[in-house]
Amino acid sequence: NAGVMQNPRHLVRRRGQEARLRCSPMKGHSHVYWYRQLPEEGLKFMVYLQKENIIDESGMPKERFSAEFPKEGPSILRIQQVVRGDSAAYFCASSPPSGINSYEQYFGPGTRLTVT
Amino acid sequence: DAKTTQPTSMDCAEGRAANLPCNHSTISGNEYVYWYRQIHSQGPQYIIHGLKNNETNEMASLIITEDRKSSTLILPHATLRDTAVYYCIVRRPSGGYQKVTFGTGTKLQVIP
């Protein structure tokens, strides 16, 4: 059973470009979470999605950031017009639907975004 | 979710038990204690969780005090690969929704 997959693992963008980060949850998982980790800091929650629905986006910056989790395909975190301050590691996590073991959250390896 | 307090850093000799404390004095009755760790440059890894009974799995043991205001994660025989930041998190499960709020954690250094 493959774990949470994220790609690309490393992404370099120039200021003003768009960044697209992809996350494929574990098989059978219907909940996806995105976190951001700035250098030397802890993880900060950004957004929680279920298939085709954004449930909690309280941690998302108000502008330039968006997320989706379509019926088919991976979850996408999109950052428009990137700035140097967006440079960070972005982690995706998934968990199964409600029920036994739904409390465990499995993280992907992260995407390291560098804005030059 | 209740706030947790952990020491910033700890050292442990290789082969010895690593005991990582966590204070969660404002924990409420239905909140669980979770532990995750993050090895450098990797995604966080779930370790263990518990409500009020002590728990053990293949990775670690979790000891929760009777009043549930603190807990200790025990790595019975620490290896160099256990060097990581360990996060103690307290949260109330809400169906399948489990936004996890990470603090700064404890940086555990296992020394040869």
C-alpha cells in the first residue's frame, strides 16, 4: 500500500510565477490536509479537503493560494504570483473516513518550494 | 484543542531509553494525546496516541498520568535514526476531521 505521494519533491520558481503542488492520498483515504513549514519553524495547518469540498481553509492566506481535491486525481495546492516568502516545505497528509483508525494522519515527503 | 508544553531539546545516549515529557494541563475529558515525529527534511510520522490508558506499539510507549495533565513518550532503545523533532499534540477527535496543530516540539538528539 503506497503512502502519501507528493510531487514534485523540489520546485524552483521565479517571483511572479505560479506553483502547483500535487498530493495523492493513501488508497482509501478521503481526507487531505495541507501544511506549510517555514525554515526552522513548525508545521502550520493551511487547508482541509474532502473529495470536491473544502472543509476548513482557516490557515490559507487570503490571496494567491487555492486548493482543490477533485473527484478524480490528486489534490492540488496552487500558489499564484509567488513571492520569496512563499519559500517553504509544503506537506500533504491524508486520513481515512470516520471510523476505526481515522485518527491517524499520514504525511507525504513534502514539496520544497524555492522562490528566486 | 488544548495547548501542550514540551522541552525545546533533549539528548539521549544510543541504546538507552529516551523519555520525552509533555504537559497538557488544560486537556479536557474527550481529548486524545498524539505523538508525531519529524526526521530532518521528511514529513511528520505518526507514532502513537492514547486517551487515558498507557499504550504501546512497535515504535514506542505512551504513559499518561492518572489526571491526564501530562504524558511521556518512551523510546525504549534509542538509535541514531530516532534523532528527530517530536511533537506532542492534544486534540478532540471530530469524526474524520482532524486538523493537527503542531507546536515547536522537542528536538531529540541521540548521541553515539
